[in-house]
Amino acid sequence: MDLWLLQAARVMTGRRPRKSRTSAGSSLDELVSAGPNDALAEVGLDPSLRFTLRLARGLISYGMPAYRVEDALERVADALELEIDVFCTPTALIVTLASEQEAKTRVLRVSPGATDLEKLSALYELVGRVERRELSPADAAARLDTILAKPARYGDVSTALAYALVSAVSATLLGGGGYDIPFAGLLGLVVGVLEALAKKVPSLARLLPAIASFTVSFGATFIAVEGLAVRPSVLLLAATLVLLPGLTLTTAMVELATAHLVSGTSRLMAAVVTFLQLGFGVALGRHVADLLPHVPRVREAPDLPWWTELAAPFAAALSFSVLLRAKPEDRGWILLSAGISLAGSRLGGWLLGAELGAFVAAMLVASAAHLFARLKDRPIALILTPGILFLVPGSVGFLSVRSLLEGDVSTAIETGFRMLLIAFAIAAGMLVATAAVPPRKPI
């Protein structure tokens, strides 16, 4: 359970845009594969640059790291027989595309968004058709616009329920008792509602980690002082688990290790700021709740059935399929990824200990993702992202910030070092897997 606490304790056819936007019932796969399959038309620099920029915006907004975005754009440029220089960060992109006659440079502002595995799969197929010279850049750009504009498969209600289920499952994995699980689910539902509101109110989105952690901290402390047998620390960590920037931290370590220093440093600082917002919200919520009168009587919590710990990881995998916006038919692959991640973490913990054990798990997950991409011709992220989510050290970073706010500097430094050690172990495992089983495509 220490390992769990350390690792878990986050176009239609060319030139017919009207028809493409009204075909809301079409699947993303149909949008990619529909239309003529003729040879590539004459390549122009303007259509190629437009397609390249929109592709980069989509890949960055759906959570692709900088080095994979740059590799994908270089492959597209090679297929179009153009020269490209690209510099990618989480919030900006500089692209120079050149032919024999001319060269053009564009600077693009990008807003990072949430992972969308379904749209990543559609972009993967679209890029494949461009590389095989089956689509012209203009036709591909029109289809790309339709993919990016299509609404997410799961709405706010489904996402909020997935937040609740992930929080309840996390409470189980963190050793919570009978009352911890339903109340963790309730607080997770509140976080899901706040996240849905943040999509509509930009000012709320900027403060979402602080507001959500304040709400959860106040709620967990309030439930405890009302006399219920709950562990506020379990409720707090379980309900805010999805907001923890562990995946961002891990991606930053991979980018730093691959010499993408600007992008890696940007992501690292973004993760630090998110941790600080969470810590501030937790401290404020706890102090406000401490003003309430305490109830000395404690009600005993019911015991959990034996099968809950076995079912919890698979319930979490199903919840992540909603949060990662995967297609329903891909849920089996996400379950497989979760199983590999859990088995690898147990094996790694037995071989190397809780901190370094993440290296073994990440290596197994990344190797499985690369093999899956080669055999099935599907995106690497379909296996890699959910598997790594079970390993990310967001909870450890959260505990480090909380210790710092409580004045326990030595514990904060020790826990922060553990966080960085786990993050780098995951990054090292992914890089070793990339060298041992090289991916055929960067996406």
C-alpha cells in the first residue's frame, strides 16, 4: 500500500465544409476515411503550412509531448517533400516550412487541453493517409478542422460521475474504511461539477485547483468533525487525485531527458504552480473548517467486502476511459494497460522498492504500448497514457507541499525528493522502452 500511496497518493471531403459540419452523427473514423482515395494533388506551401499548424495545435491540445509533436510534423513534411524546422513548447509553436521556391514561418499560440484518445486516434489515421499520399494537404486540413470541432464524446454529467468513481476507487486503494469510500465519491463529484463550471467560466478555470482543493479540504474536515469515522487525509487525497499534475510532471521529466529543455522546464513549472494552488486551497479549507464545533462521538465505519480491492483498479480504468475520452470499444485496451501497470508496479516494488519500482512498471507499460502500436496500427497513447496515470507521483508532490505549508520543512524536502525520483524513474523506464522497442510512428 506504500507503493500506491507514493504513486497514486491525475473532414469531410475537400472544399465542402458545410456538409462536414452538419454530419454530427458520423464517427471520427468515418470523417478520416470518407471521400476519394485518389493520388495526392499538387502540394502547395500554403495548404501544407495550414495543415501542419492545425495538426500541431491539435496534438499539443490533446496532451502530446513536444518531442512527439516535432517528430510527427517532420514525418508529414517528409511525405510532402518539404523542409521543416519546428520548435514546440506546451503553449507556443514556431514552424518554418520551405519548398524549393519559398519559405514561410509562423508563430502559433497554443492552449494545452485535456487528453482525448478518440480524437488522437482520428488524427493518427489522418496523418497516416497524408503520409501515404492519399490526401492533399487542403483536403486533410478540412477533415482536420471537422475532427477538432467535433464535440467530446462524454458530456459534463458523465465526466462528473467519472470523477466520483475515480475518487471512490482511490479511497479504496489508499486503505480507506467503509465511510471513506462514499464520502470520497461525493467529494469527487463536487470536483467534477466544479470542473464542468470551469469550462464555461475562464476566470474559474485559472483557479480551479485552489477552489477544488479548498472545497474538498473543508468538506473532509467538516465530515470528520461531525462524528463520522472517516480519515480526512484519505478523503482529501482521493477526491483531488484527478487534479494532481503527476502526468504533467512525468512528461516534463521525459522532455528534459530528451534535451527539450524549454518545453520540459515550462511543464515542470506548471506542475509546481498547480501543486502550490492545491496546497493553498487545502490549508485554507482546513483552517476554515477548524472553526466549526467538534463532535466527540464517532460512529463506527462498516467493514469493506474482500473483493473491493480486486475490483477497484478495474473500476478506475473504466473511469479513466471516460476522463481520457476514449471510444467505448477501446475500454478493453485501457483495462489491459491498467493490468500491466499494476502488475509492473508490484513487481518493481518487490525488486527495487516503492520509489524506483516505477521504473519497471513504466518500462513494461511503454513496451506494451509500442508493441500495440506496431501490431494494431493504433496510437501509442491509447496504452501508454492510462498505464502511466496509475504510476504518476502526483500524490507524493501534494504531500510535499502540504508538509511545507504545515512548517515541516524536512519532511517536505524528503517527500519532494521522492516525487522527483519517482517521476524520473518513470521517464527512464519510458526511454529504455523506446530504445528497446522503437515505435514505428511518433503519435
